[in-house]
Amino acid sequence: MTTRSPFHLVEFRPWPFLGSLRALFITEGIASWFHTGSTFTLMLGYSLMLLVIFNWWRDIRREAAFQGFHTSYVISGLRWGILLFITSEVLFFFAFFWAFFHSSLAPSVEIGCIWPPVGVNAINPFSIPLLNTAILLGSGVTITWAHHRLIEGNNSQTSYALLVTVLLGVYFSILQAGEYFDAPFSIADRAYGRTFFVATGFHGLHVFIGTTFLTVCLLRNASSHFSSHHHFGFEARAWYWHFVDVVWIFLYISLYWWGS
């Protein structure tokens, strides 16, 4: 006699193994690029990464939208998983803030005992950074708008709000890229340049990833994959996007405003 389990036992698939190979190829490819200038292994790793992402997300989408495997028990586990993932991301950025305040609160003799260091001209916090702050805060409003419209079952308004959020994310990335090109200092400018570019660069990477997530949600919503009671895929992306917004507020206050 067989019993039906509320949990989903995932079938054997090659994506975890290929994902580990992708990590190996990218790591080896970066080392090879630094030492020999060859990018073949690196490009192979990135190609494998795109293959794994596309197919793994496709399988999860089918399990959730068509096969009915994402029961309330499964969604509860996914919810705890994304919360733990965001917690790990908070600790990830905490290390960058620790490095920044370690260098800025007690500047060493090597950088002139002042912050910003001698010879470093900081970016005006009331120019592009302030505009980017308004853009991300606005995107937080639009993603919340999309969530409420989805709960109400209004798919057209959900798609519109998601589209606006994606466009704001793209606009933020364009402005940050322009800021990097016009910055009066580089990552080689002592502790200031390193902490600034590493912290804001990783945040920019998270914005790019979040924009990709929301683009997938936009396409899925257009295909009616979400309902008012079953849309954890969207909800997890919304949580991630709010995390990106909050991190940027702390980056703006500490690195751009106070740090300048």
C-alpha cells in the first residue's frame, strides 16, 4: 500500500553535478585568465552556468506551476530556505561594512590619518548616488504594488508594476556603471577604493541578479503561472529585492554620505 507524501522528493537530475563543474571551471578559468590571459575555461564555465540555470529553473517552474508538487509543506521549506539565504547575504555584506568602518573610524598613518585618505576625492553623495537611492526606493514601492495586485488576482496590473520595477533596476545599473567610469578614484586607491568598489560592486551584482529574477517573474506572470494563493516564486524574489533596497540605504549612508 502506497501513501501520498506532502513532501516532494526530487528526481535524479544532472544539474547539481553540472553546477559543481561550473564552479570548478569558473574558478580555474579566472586563475588561468590572470596568469596566461586565456579565457576559454572561463567562458566554458559561464556557458555551463547559463545551461544549468535555464534548465534547473525550468524544472522548478514545471514542478510548481504544472505538476502540483509545491504543496504547503514544500512552500514552508522553501520559505525558510530563502530566509536563511537572505540571512547569509546580510552576513556577507556585514563583512564589507566591517572592513569599511575598521579603516574609516581609525585611519592609519599610511593613508594620512584622515578619511577619505589624502589625495582621494570622494563622489558627491547628492548627485548620482542620491538619484540611485530614489530609484531603488521607488522600485521597492512598485514591487510591493505588484505583490498586492497579485494577491487581488489582477494580473495585468501585476505585470505593469513588475515591468516598472525591472526598468528601474536596469536604470540603476546604467547609472552605477556611469558612476564607476567617472569616479575620481580607482580600486587601487588604498583602503577607500577597495572598500568602496568591492561593497558597491557586489551590491550592483545583486541588483543585476534581482533584475533577472524579476524579469523571469514578469514572463511567468504573463504566462499565468501565478495565482492569488500560489505565488511563492514571486514572493521570494520580492523579499530578495527588498533586501537589496535596504543594503543600498546602508551603503549610501555609510560609504557615500558619512564616508565622504
